[in-house]
Amino acid sequence: MNKILEKEFITPFVFRMKVEAPEIAKKRKAGQFIILRTCDAGERIPLTIADGNAEEGWIELVVQVVGKTTKALSALEPGQEICDLAGPLGKPTHIELFGTVVIVGGGIGIAPSYPIAQAM
């Protein structure tokens, strides 16, 4: 189980959540994601890892409430736990040091942009 450390609504249907996940935080790279279930009977959904801290052992997710599972996730409060969290998954984004770069995104698509900017 992974404890929710912080949760903040950015808009009425978008929130950010900091989750205790030390092993994922140590291994994550820009462009990777996790799969979670909110309960034993819940569906598995993928979410981009928007940020993380290997030393403190947490990852951050930015989530838009669009269905049953994201609604259930939005109802969880700090101190409660997420049933299953698997990751990091997926092929990391190819990163090269180009010098000055501009990263453009919009809406929820901005979440994966932040770790890419950090890596560059």
C-alpha cells in the first residue's frame, strides 16, 4: 500500500497528489508512468509520473477526474492508502542536452512536460 502524503485540487476536476513510493521515486525517469488501483476490485489505470523525490521517497501525480477510478482517487485523502501502485513503467523519454529549450504543453498534457524539463 502507498500512503497519500498530500492532495490539492488545481481546478474542480484536476488535482495533484503526492504519494509515498520510495522504490518508484528512485528509479523513475522522465516520460515514465505508473499503473494504480484504488481498491482490490478496482480497474487498473495508467498515470504519468509528474514529479518525484528519490531522497524523500515520493512521486507526484496530476489527475483529471474523467471516470469512476479517477473520481474514486479524487475522494481519497492524505493519510489514506492506494491499494496497488506499479512502476515505473514505459520507455523513458530520450533526453539530450541541447542548450536552451522550450517545452510547450496544454491542459493535463503539461504534467509530463515538467519531468522532461527537469531532465534537460
